[in-house]
Amino acid sequence: MGRRRDFDGSIVAVTGGGSGLGAAYARRFAQAGAKLALLDVDLARAESLRDELERAGTACLALRCDVREESAC
């Protein structure tokens, strides 16, 4: 298994953070101490995960963003 890194105090932006692999990565970064920005085209999903992570003590925000289109972010 790979080395675990400490992200305590780091800010991590996770694209696709509302579901699937993005949500899994977000949870891992949260466990490692990171503050998170969840970027997703589906704001409701990003907000749902934000709420979950905040209840667990992670500083987190959710933003609607489509990284395929710069003007949408």
C-alpha cells in the first residue's frame, strides 16, 4: 500500500467532488486533514457531501462548476 500523506492545513480542490471517484478522493483528503472545495456540475450532490464532511469536522465548501467550460466556473 502507498504512503499516506498529511494534508493538515492544506486546501484541496476536488473536481467531480459530488459523487463517484471525486467524492471518494474528497473523503480521503478530509481524513488526511485537508480543507476542501468540492467542484461539481451537480451542486446538490456537492452540497450533500459538504454537509456530511462538515458534520465530521472538515472545513468544506461546495461550488457548481463545469471544468469543461472555463466560463462556467
